[in-house]
Amino acid sequence: MELLEQRILKDGKILPGGILKVDGFLNHQIDPALAYEMALEWKRLFAGEEINKVLTIEASGIALACMAGYVFRCPLVFAKKSKSRNIADDVYAVEVESFTHGNTNTVLVSKEYLGPGDRVLLIDDFLATGAALVGLKALVEQAGGQVEGAGIAIEKAFQGGGELLRAQGLRVESLARIAEMGDDGSIRFC
Amino acid sequence: MELLEQRILKDGKILPGGILKVDGFLNHQIDPALAYEMALEWKRLFAGEEINKVLTIEASGIALACMAGYVFRCPLVFAKKSKSRNIADDVYAVEVESFTHGNTNTVLVSKEYLGPGDRVLLIDDFLATGAALVGLKALVEQAGGQVEGAGIAIEKAFQGGGELLRAQGLRVESLARIAEMGDDGSIRFC
């Protein structure tokens, strides 16, 4: 998606350790007009699917998921991160490792809001190793629902998570796919 | 706002301890069409103000703030909760007590995304004791910005936070104001 790629080139910053900082428009400060355009693009890409729910993970996926839900005319659910391993009976839960923060969270969704009738679009701002998507997919499967695919803003293709998930049959639509980030701050898209 | 009050009566649940559970449409599963209508209502209420930024606190304020930013045609920023008291130089920080979770968080905004030029609309899903709004207001003031007002979904008027903040001169526009919640599950709006 040209609009997103241009914005990454304009406002993104590469930090040591393979971190792409886009918190000026995507995940601390957010440009809602861009989020809306991204949602329209996912709608175009998944036009053939009967999606009735959007699922994301707190916190930085929520704004994108809200716009996606608005455009797909369905509710969104955000999975909640919990430090506690004591899981109540009324939730689905998985363990998700965070690449950015270097820790593991238990990620929860109430059983009230995910079930066998659901055909779910997963939404997230980043796809790197794929751990968050694997976790969200597992939550939907625990609930007996069906994952129709994943809409991602930025895929760091060089970290391999996207290819792994596609090889397992998950449809992943990333609006910007980064092939390479140079130490000189350069970014090459796929 | 009639639409929100009706939705609270239809889908809200009162739990022991004065908790109003609205996580079927507001803060776990979210109805984005309702969020959009709420944003339009805040736009109508704050029509005279030159708002150039929306500020909320993670996680449940983000969806509403995203829609508000979309309607006000300005970016939104979400303040991040941190367990750590080690504050970096490049952030504004305040301590905020959580009524729901019974703990205290350090709440941070990067100095890059809040500054003297900003005329800010605060957005949150709930207003009870007012601790979150006080914290967000303090962040804007640290940055030298101006708070134009606060847009709240549900105010628990009986907890007094709203009246306190209004008495201090903050313009608070709550779309549903609850005067009383009965042990029998009844809700009376102001």
C-alpha cells in the first residue's frame, strides 16, 4: 500500500536491534485518517470473506482494529494482556512472547465474545516473528471459531513470521512488507 | 445521548462493588458504529473549539479516541501505562490510581507527541473518581499544552469525579451520566 510505505519512509525511524519506530503515526500517536485508509484496503483485500468479528491484541492494535470493525460493520474484540497465570474459567487464554519487550504475557479473551459462529479477521500493527498472530489464532481455535485471515500494517518480512504462517495456510495481508532495513536508516520494501 | 443510554440498559450489567460491566460493546468487545456516533456527538458538543489532538489512556480509551480523532481530523495519542517508576528523559509522566484494578500506574507520553501548541480533547470510556482525567490533564499541562475539555462515554456521577473536575473549570461532556445503580440491577440516569 503506497500510502503506508511513503509514510514509513517519511516518518519511520530505525533504532538499533532491528526496531522500526513508527510511533508518530501508528502506535503511540496515531493518524486516524491513515488507519481508515488501511481498513478500506483490508476490506478490499478480504472482500470475498464473510467476516463477522475483528480480533486484535492490546494496546497498539486497537485503533486499527476499531477502524477495521467500522469498515467491515462488525464488532472488534481486543485480547487483554495479563501478567497473572491464574486463568478464570470464563476466558480463553494463550501465552504470547513479545519480541519488542522481551517478555511473555498471558493473553485473554472472554468466552462471551468469541465462539463457534465467529469468522474472524485478525488485525495487528506489526508482524515480525508471528508470535502475536499465532496466539490470536489459537484463541479463535479454542473458541471453535474460524480465522479468515490476518490484516497487518507492517510486516518485517526478514524475520520470517509471515512466511511461516502463510506456509501453514493462514492468509496474511500486510500493507507494507519490509525486506531489509539498513544500518544507515534505509528501508527496502518487498 | 439516547443511543448510549439505551445500549447501557440493554447490554450493561451491574456487578457487586459498584462496577458497571459494559464490555460487550465498550471496552473488551467494542461496537465501532456506536463509537463513531459517540465521536460525532463530541464533535457537535465541542464544535466551537479548535482541537488539534485527542489524548486518551490505554487500553480501553483507544477505540473511542481513534474515532474521535477521525471525526475531529486530528491525531490521537494514547498515554502508556508502565509499572516502572524509572522515567526516561523523553517522556512526560504522572501517577494514576485505578479504581477498577485497585493499583497505581505510571502513565507516560513521549515529549515528541505533546507540546505547547496543542489544544487537547481528553477522551475516556469511564469517569468515576476522575483519577485518569486528572492524570491526562497533568500530562498536557506538563507539556505546556491546553486542555479544551474531556469527552467521556459513561460518567458514574454518584462517584463525584465529574463534579469535582467541573468545579475546577474543566469542561466535561459525558454522553451517559449515571445517577444511581440499584442492587436489583436498575440504572437511573441523571
